[in-house]
Amino acid sequence: MKKTYGIEVDCANCAEKMEAAAKKTAGVKDCTVSYMALKMTVEFEEGADVKAVMKEVLKNCKKVEDDCEIFF
Amino acid sequence: MNKKQKMALIRIIISAVLVIAFRFIPEELKIVRFVAYMIPYLIIGYKTLIKAFKGILKRQVFDENFLMAVATIGAICLGDYSEGVAVMLFYQIGELFESYAVGKSRRNISELMDIRPDFANIEKDGTLEQVDPDEVEVGSIIVVQPGEKVPIDGVILEGNASLDTAALTGESVPRQAKAGDEVISGCINLNGLLKIRTTKEFGESTVSKILELVENASSRKSKSENFISKFARVYTPVVCFSALALALIPPVINLIMGNPADFTEWIYRALTFLVISCPCALVISIPLSFFAGIGGASREGVLVKGSNYLEMLSEVKYVVMDKTGTLTKGVFEVTEVKPADGVSDAELLEYAAYAESFSNHPISKSLKASYGKEIDQNKVKNVEEISGHGVKAVVNGVTVAVGNNKLMDSMKLDYVKCTKAGTICYVAIENKFAGYILISDKLKENSKDAVKAMKAAGVKQTVMLTGDAKAVADEVAGELGLDKVFSELLPADKVSKVEEILALKQSKEQLAFVGDGINDAPVLGRADVGIAMGAMGSDAAIEAADVVLMDDDPAKIAKAIKISRKCMRLVYENIIFAIGVKLICLVLGALGIANMWVAIFADVGVMIIAVLNAIRALRVKNL
């Protein structure tokens, strides 16, 4: 399942780092972050609890980039 | 500018003024100078310092805040107060510019794509009520007033108007619409009042589909973008370790050799390294170029589903096209009326149209359409359809026979054979040959120019595939100047033909297939780049293709290729420029020729130039 979320982040490199962090999160199959569109598209693994996974994704993103936000 | 940006600007101005003012503090007052310079340094840099500190706590050391903090604190420790503050200052100016430029182009592009309707008018008890388009059910009747956008796809019940489709197709000539016509959402009603019965939900309407497609385009990343992400991931750590090596190894060697170590000089050089190490110019400018390119293209009626497709489009060397609906109109029309001696054009057409008036065959429809006048069917008697041959009838007391050559042969008539491609209707009046009418699928007006433009844009081979007869196909291909033509193909054959061509081409060259999205979804999928044309309102085409041409103008194929070329040129320019300048500055920095100021240019200056260059991808109107 794929879902797209709005994000807030200040620089392009930070967006790249968010993408890398989100990809490593358990339950996330794949993820792309578009800094230009300020969007994060997450592909979840089969049967993943979307809300819980997204919480983890946000936590991991905050770790690499303090100043980011994901709207879910 | 938003609030955050305004605050940043104020901080930049204050600290810039202070830095300039503090230059007048005499050198001897060391403590005073240090304290004085710390004021602008903290004003401009406190956020970066805090972020760098947090980064260290989270073990994220190679982050640009950390680099800037180390470089500036290092410079201050070496006694270069003004340089330390200046680096931080320019870094912030760069950040501000980046966020401003990106925000602005983001807005520009979304304005280009400003086709989202805000409301739909629903008539209730004689008054119009504005509602959210999302809440309108299929089959509701909506009213579109002059100047408003059509919010949802539907069919016109009442009224007629000129519709501006420029935002969807790039076509500036308005389209006429009247009762009974289908309209798609996103058009602007220029003059009339329209009552429309909706045929889709808002979410399924053309406008929503297009917006979704364009907004998601940047999540399909191109090879260049992936290359840059990988490069950035390696680049920063490599430069940082080089900086560390530069700070330690030469002084240590100096010590071993018995020379003075000169730590200050080497640490200074290492710090310039750190300033250059930020990959921001690359990381921002490449996606920005693609984003702008896709935005500019969509304004021209070319929807590209992803940066990767834009990249592939620029390498297209083979264009394989479907005939019907792509190069030709896909509508049968009377293209020639050739009467025998003693019969006029109008007479011939009139008799033929009357004789065929009871038939619903496409041929008879085109005859009637070409005749153009009302047909009084009472004048037609004794209609006799002869299967596989044609039709005989008595029109106004005159016997008329309309049909193919078999009909003429069976009537044992002496007739002029026509060898032209298309469907030929021979007409006999009172058992005498009266002439023929040629009905064929007409070429689109600009098909020929389109093929020429493709060639000019560097396409090696243009190929046409069609299920039609060889004679028809060869004539069309000859007229258009196509390189190759394959005719009498079944839909499945088209896939295998495309596969044959795919096998022949070199791996760097891309093959594009252009079709109208009807019946050719498998071929669209098999080609490197599938281009669907005339997709206004056709969901199937939008789904199956990688690139969607909103109107059915084949000239857009070359245009799309040119747009992608321009975009890719900017991408390469930026990659080479940014990496080149940085590498040169790194070398000069290591040799001690480039100082901190050069390093700042390599970081902020390159980024600004790259961003400005990237935004040029938006301008594609005159390509």
C-alpha cells in the first residue's frame, strides 16, 4: 500500500536524509521524498500498521533532521 | 517571503552591519574585538550552532550545520574573527536564498498548474449555491457561469460557450461547445452559461487526475537524481576526512622532517575544505531542474509522469507511431469526388448520399456528412442492400447504384478504376457509370511537420505501425516521409514489432511509442517511453502511458523531446559546473591558494547560480 504525506523540511539535503531514514524504518518497503513537492510517498509492507509505522518514521526522521515535520 | 525568511533576513542585515562596523576596532584591543565579534556571530549563527550540537548528540556529525560550526569556530580560534563571522553570514544568505528561490519556483509551478476548481454551482430553488466539488454526486446538474472553471467532467444539457483549454492543452484557440457535447473539467468557460450533467465524481475527473499525476511526478526519480543522492552521500564524508588529514598529516610530516609544524596554516586550509564540503548546490538544483521542466511541459499540454521519463525522453532516437488517431484523424471523410463527364460534383454526392441514406455504415455517414444538407427520405424508394457489394435505390425516380468495384463488375459497367488508398464508392446512375467518391482517413494537418520536427530534434528513425492495408499505409508513410512502415498488423503484432526494434537499437537509445491509448496499452507499456495522445478525458490512456499529450497534435511529440533535452542540458550543466567548481576549489584550498572567501563562493555562489540555471527549465514556450 502506498500513501503520500505532506512534509515540512528546510533543505534539499535534509530531505534526502529523511528519505534514507524512512527507508530504514521497519514496516516501510520503500519511500521517496520530493523536496520540490514537499511530499513523502511511503510504500508500506503487507499488513503494516500505518499509523504506528508513520510514528516511527517521524521519530527516525527527527533523529537525522531535527527541524522536519510529517503531516499524517 | 514568509515569516521565517523575514526573520532570517533581519538577522543577516543586523550582523552584516555589525561586522562592518567592528572592522574599525583597533587590532590591539584583542579581548574587545573578540567579544564584539561574538555578538554578530551568535545573532547569525545561534540556530546553526544549536543544530550542530543536537546533531552531535544524535551522532549525525556529517551534517552541514556541524561543518559550518566547526569551520567558523575554527576560524575564530585562529583569530580570524571577521572571516569566521563572514562564513556564517554567507552560509545563512545562501540558505535564505535557497528557501526563497525554491519556494518561489514551487509557487510558480503550482500557479502554472492552477486548474483546481474551488467550487461547483448547484441550482437549488432557483438560486445558485456554491458547493465543494468533492460533494457533487455523479449525475447532478451543475451550472458554470462565464469566467468560471468547469469543475467536474460531464455533458452539456443546455447552453453553448467557448471553452478555454489552454491550461490543459497549451492550445490558445478556444474550443466551441454546445448542448450534447462532453466537457472536461479544468476548461474555463469564456462566455456562455452552461448547464452540465456530471458524469464523474470530482476525484475521477480529468482535473484531479492531471493534478495527481503532476504532483506525484517528482517521486519517480531519474538516474541523474539518484546519482546525485549517492554522490552527496559519499562526497561529504570524503571531504571531511580529507580535511582532517590535511590538518594533521602535513604538520606531522613537517615535525618529523625537523621543520616548524605550522599547525595554524594547515588547520586554516582544512577549514576551507569543510566550507566547500556541503553538497547543497547539487542536491537542490537537479531535482529543481526536473520539477521546473515537468511544470513547464505540463503548461504546454505535455504531462510527464516522472523525472525518469523526462530523462528517457531526451534520449529518444526511435519514434514508433500508431497510424489511426495518431497521425490521421481516425475519422473517415470524403476526400475526393470525381464525377464522370456530364455529371457535377454536387449531383454525384447528392445521389450517393440519398442512396445510402438508410444505412448506418460509417461510409454512408461520411457521405451524408459531406453532403451536409437535410435528406428527405421520402424521395428514396426500393432500397436494396447487396451485401459485400453496395446498395441500389431509386432516388427521385432515378435508379442509383453505389458500391465497390464488385458491384460495378456485377452490373457489367464500364468504369474508371481508382487506385488511390482508401474506400472507393463507385456510383452508377441509370445503369451508367457516373463517377467515384473516395473516402479515407484524413491525415492531421500538422502530421507532416511533426515528422519533420522529430527528425530535426535528432530522432533517427520514425516508424509507423498500422492494422490497415498495405496500400493505405504506404501512401500515408510516403506522404509523411516516414522511414519505415509495417502494415496489416494485428494488435499483438504491434508488440512484437516494437520488440524487434527494441532488440536492434543500442542500449543508450530510447524507443518511444505514440498511440491514442485505445487498444495499444500493451505496446505503450512495452516501449521505453509510452506516449499517449489526445488524452483529454481518456482515463485508460492516462493510466497506461508514461507521457501524456493532452491534445491530439502530433507536433507535441517533438516538442516534448525538445523540452526534455533542454531540461537535461540544464541538469548536466549544473552537475558539471557544481562538481567542477568544488573540486577546483578543493585543490586550490589544499595548496593554500584559495582562502575562506573562495570557499564561500564555492558553496553559496555555486548554489545560487545552479538554482537560477535550474529555474530556466520552466521556460519552454518557444522551443
